[in-house]
Amino acid sequence: MAPRRRRLPRKKSPTPFESLGAQLARARVAKGYTQAQLAEAAIVSLAKLESIEQGRRPLTPDLARQFDMLLGANGLLEVGVEHLPDADSVIPAWALAFVDLERDAIAISSFENQVLPGLLQTEEYMRAVFDSRVPILDPDEIALQIAVRLERQEILQRRVPPVVSFVLSEATVRDRLGGDEVHLGQLRHLRACADVPGTTIQILPLGLTAHAALDGPYVLLETPEHEHLAYAETQRGSHLVHDPDEVSILAAKYAMLRTQALNTVETKGLLDQLLGEQ
């Protein structure tokens, strides 16, 4: 009997972000730039350039045009960005309105009791969150979801970022999604974010005898036109609140939550304590 052929493992196709990132890397090398040199010339962080080249973060149109000019790519990268999957095809339809509002908001207040807010998640924590989804997501879809979430985080790096407040249940910082190494990296990131001007993080401790938001997590937004809105997600959908009376009630709940939570100094102390236990 002839020996049975071994089936070779199927090679994973690159995602659109990975393909465009590889194009950028080739153009950079051809022009003689190191990653550090190109990051400095484009005035972006080295970590961001590395993420783009590795396909973990999408290349934006403005940055594509800048790289095209620096690398003499004749618009190649800008055309590539035009063919990337639209964020609208990755973000659930029921969340699109919120993402648009979040992008332009001048103030954001977020309460979470199940999972850390997307704006504060590390890439590894994001992967652990998406790996926990039921039904299981395709690896390529996870890569796209992570890239879009990383792009959302760029609002915190704007020249004039929004004023942001987070109240986080202590359970969200103690859960070890992704394992000990991911947890440690996420704690370090939270601790760093707690020192960023304009960003306030407060932890709502376990064992409370009163809780102002037992109905679950939500986000308050203020638009550039000073309209106040609220947003809440369920297991299979979301609710965008425009009614001023309803938003006012949620704002009052958030104000009460902040009095029940640890203050910013106490929160930093708890994060330091958790880091010391690692």
C-alpha cells in the first residue's frame, strides 16, 4: 500500500490591513528609511508605525498621503486605503451611530461593569475579548475588529482630545481575560492612562452597600454643538438616548457613581497594589 500523503497546513491569507502594511514596509525599505526614521519624519509614534506595517492597525487616508509623499510612492498607499474594508462593514449596524458620535465628542463619560471600555483596552486584551465571543469569530474578522477598535482609540491622541471620565467596576480590572501576561499588560496600560491629562479613571470597589447604576453600563456624550446624549448596549443591540429628561437621569446616576467610586488618587493606589501582586 502506498504511503498516505501528509496534508500540508493551509497557509493563512493576509488580511487587507496586513497586505497594505507589507506594501508600506516595502516602500519604506526601498527608500532607505528605518521604521524609527520614517516615524520621526511623519511625526507618528514608532509603535503606531509598527502596528500599521504588521496589519494590526489601519492606515488612514491622511497618513497614507503623507507616506506616499515621503516615500515617493505616487499615490499607491492612498489607493490601497481606498480599497480597505469600510469600518461600517465591521462595526455592527446598531453601533455605527455611536461610533460616529464618539469620534467627534468633546466629552465622554463611561461606566463599565463587565469589560473594560474599548478606549482603554490594549491590543492583547481586545484579542482576548473577541476570542471569548460566542459564536466563535473568524480570525480575519477578529483582526479587522481589533484594527477598527485601535483606530477608535486615536481620538484620545488628538491635538485637542475630549475630556474623558471612566468609572470601572473593580471586577473589570481583576478579571484575567487572556491570562496573566495579558492582564499585567492591561493593568500597566490603565495605570499609564490614569496619569494622562484630561482622562479620569475611577474604580467602583466591590462590596458596595449602594450602587447608582444597577441597570448596567452606559456612555454619556457631549457633541461639539453641546448636545448631550447617552448610549447603552444589550446582548444583541443598542439604545441611543436623545431625550433630554432621560439623559439628565443617566447623568445624575453617573454623578452619584463618581461619589461611590474610589477617587483618582485611591484608584491609582489600587492599580499600583494590583501591579505589585503580579
